[in-house]
Amino acid sequence: MLMGMIVVVLACWLLLRDHWLTLVIPWTILIGMIIYAGRRGKRRTRLEGRARQVYELSLLRRPMDVVREAWSLLPDLTTTPHLHGQTVSLMAAALMRVHDYDAAAETCDYLLDHLPKGTPASNYVRLLRIMAYLHVDRLADADDEIRSLARADLAPIESAMLTTGRLYQQIKTHHFEDAAAADDRIVEQLRPLGVDAGYAYGLIAAAFQQRADDAAARKWWRRATLLLSPAAIMNDLPETKSLAALPPAPSLANMLSQTGGVYA
């Protein structure tokens, strides 16, 4: 665009170099270019602000708002590939949270068609797609992805996501013994997930329950519910609903009431 304007200015100067317009035209075009650049900069700043709002909504765990805002924003992001990819990725994660797993898998497919292979962004999307596949019982597809990513050089958070995906696969395929083989070392592996490690702990608890190891099931369920509410875990992972009979970790309010409060 800018190069085209420069060519026009030079052409006008060559054709009209002895005319008074040679003084007017360059300045007119220069002013137009400045106005255009200013408007383009303001538009980009506005789009970045809206994309940041989608990201903040995802941090607040408001998936329907993420989907709504992302859907309205995406048509305006066609000229900004980075923001477009980020917003589509957040939309895929939000679709997972509202349990629209088929749509989440399709969104991941779209993203992977446009992302370079082997990058952190594409690895993240593939890990999301594994969970979507498992939720809709596309077990063979999930297994292919898990085997492929197991051979990749993953960042710690990606490795933790893959560990969660493998645990869910073991639960879905009734390989409870494999899932129950987890020991305390897995806590460190899952640490990059933050509170979302609670989902993996819940899956481990479900595996121990299936093996009738009540003590271990209670231990891992307590760990899970220290990070996430029982309702959140059971809502996102229906296979853990049988754990409802186990006592969850005490809430902060209960712990404070038992100790007399913060200033006791």
C-alpha cells in the first residue's frame, strides 16, 4: 500500500514537475498517508483491546461470554493472524468448558490447518483436541494424538496437559490399574497446570476407587478438591461422579471457623 503511494507520487512529479501541482500533490498525499496510518493504528489498538477482553473473560472462567465475544470479533481479525489465532484458540477452550466437544474439535481442526506444526501453539491446540476426542469417545483418534505428542519435545505445561489426557484415556478405556500407578511424583509433573491439576487428581482418585482402594481414593480426592470444587470436577469429568460419596477437602471458610478465623 505504502509503496503504491510512493510510486504514484513519483509518477505525478515526473509528469508535472514544471507545474504548480508538483507542490500540492506530494503534500496532499503525505497528509493522506499520515491520516491513513493513524486510523489503521487506532483500529489495531481497538482490536487488541477487544482480544485482550476475550482473554480476560477466559481467565474469569466465563466460557459463554468468551464464545460470544470471540465470535463477534473474529471477522475483524482476518488481517491480524496472531490475534486471530489467539482468539480462535480461546474459543476452542471455551467450547470445551461448555461441553460442546464436537464444535471444540472442529475449531481445533481449523486452527491446526493454519498453524505451523511443532510449535507451542499447535501443541496446545492438539492437546485440547485430545480431550475433546476423549469426551466424544473418539478413542482411536485420541490415542494417535497421544502417541504422537509423547514423542515430541514438550514444554512443562504441555507435558502436564498430556499427562492429564493420558489419565483420562486410561479411565475411558477402563485401564484403571495404569491410572492408579500414579504416585506422589506426578504432583510435580502436574504443577504447571495450577488449579487445573485438580482434574488429573480427580481421575487418579476415580482409578483407585475402581480398584477398591478407598484410602488412596480419599487421598487423591482431597488433593483434587483442594484445588477445584467437587461440582466443577464432576461436571467436566462425568467419570468422577462416583466420587461424590467421598468427603472433599474442607473449604477455606470451614478451616477458618475451626481455627477461630484469620486473627485467632
